[in-house]
Amino acid sequence: MSVCALWVWVCCVVLRMWVCREGVRGCRHVECIECELFLLNKCKHNVRCGPVLRTCGWVMPAEDSTALFVSSSGILPIVPAALGAMLDVENCQNEDIREFMPLITQIIMKFKTKVAPVLEDFFLPVVQASLALLRVEVDPADENAKADQMALRRCYFEFLNCCISNSLAGVLVAPKNAAHTPEILSTVLRGGVEYKDAQSQKICFNMLQKLIRLWLGKAEVGLAGFDDFVLTQIVPTCFQSVLKPDFNPDDGWSYLVLGEIAALLLATYSVAGSTLVQFLQNVFFPSIPLPQDVALDIVACLESEDKQKVRQCLKLVSQRLVHR
């Protein structure tokens, strides 16, 4: 099912549910809208009609108006049933998840904290379904399967980041989800270092930075043990990513990744301060091992609290120690 078809289908589901609530009033109007949405989808993908619609500029306004309808505040009470009807998390495939994500992220961006109770119910099933599909072994020779796997992984990270960016990080520590949050965070850490996908790396370090700003030093609102997790897991991942042989410090996307890592380290330093410095100097840097002059340069850049200096320092570390 295409994304456009997905929008058509969910609109029809919501319209029908609205009719069930409102009775016969407006039924004919609903039927007209359903027909319009159905024809739009058919025409858009028709070999002859599709190009004409795009040339005339009709497709995007129609899709925008459909999205606007879905995100109108009147449908919030029936969003749970509509989402449940759209995605069978027990039997979904890669494409099903990837086409579901744009809808749920738009709902999150529209309603923000108002959708928290709904998201608490859907968050873990969607995450677990995504991770189950991402664990499926892909034939290294199958380029299409590899591309689909990368697209799903990116959708998964974008979904997590959307929750965190829209004041819904609390969903991760809700009672029904908190036990699974360490595992979810570990997938984000792997996204920052294991895969050759700089866009996903950028998303991962960005969301980790946001969680640090929200939770570090605030045990009452965040995940239990998060302060230790930052020092022992997140901070080392930052340097492991930069020191990987396939990390290209001169690449444009890698430059953006370095910016996110620099912002993350500075966010940590703004709260942990001397604790972070002591951990780096006494525990982590000796374990790599990192040359003493390089270690001192990194600490000096952190203490300057200048993002550009930290980013440039990390780039030089990669160039000096990996890409000599």
C-alpha cells in the first residue's frame, strides 16, 4: 500500500467512525469525501492521469488537505481505534511499518502531549514490531532488501526522535514502557556507531542529546540509572563513532554528525562538569588508549564550552588517529 493510499484509507476509517458517532447526519457528505479520496489515489498512480495531476499541481494540495483532516482536533478521541485498525503489529511487514510511521508522527507533531495516553499504548508494540523486523537477516547481495532495512531503521529512529522532540519523552519512562527503555536506548547507541548511515547517526546523537538535557541530573523525571548510563555508555559511543575506520570526517553528513556529537558532549559537560572530565581522563581515555596530548585537547575544548571548537577537535582526532 502506498503512502497516499494509506492516507486515503485512514481518512475513510475515521470518516466512517465519525458517522457511527454522529448517526445518519452527514452520511452523504462522508460518502462524497470517500469517493474523492479514492479517485485521487487511483488517478495519482494511473500511468496517464498521474503526470497530469502532478503537472497541474493538484496532488500536493489534495494530500495536504487529507493530512489536515486527519490532524484536526475533532478526531483525537477516535485516533486509537483508527491506528489499531491500520497496523497489525503481530503480522506487519517492513513496508507496513514504514507507511504507518508518517501518520503516527504527524499525529504526534499535531497533538503533542494531548496524544500521550494514546502513544503510551501504541509505543511499545510499534517499537517491538520494528525491532523484530530489523533483526531479520538480510542477504548481503540483495541491494533492495538492504535498502528496505536501512529505510526501516531510519523510520524507527525518526519515530523515537519525534516522540522526544514533541515533549513526549515521558512515554519512554511510563510504567508500561520503562522496563524496555534500556533496550531501546541501546538500539539508539548502535545506530550511532554500527551502521554506515550518517543520516541515522545524526538522528541518534540528536535524540541522545535531547534526553541528556531532559534527564541528566534529574532522577525524579528520567530513567533510573540514566546518569551512569550517560557516562558509561553514551559518552564512549560518541568517541567510538568518530574513531571508526569507515567514519569520514570530511564528508558533509559526517560534519553534521560531528556537530551533534559536540552538542551532546557539551550538554553532558554542562551538567556533569568535573565528573565527566574525571571519567574521560581516568577511565575512558586510558582504555582506548588515547595519546595524552589529544586527551588534553579534548578536555580543553569541552571546558571552553564552544561547540565549533569541540567539533573541530573531534574531526582532528579522527584525521590524526584513523585517517593518517
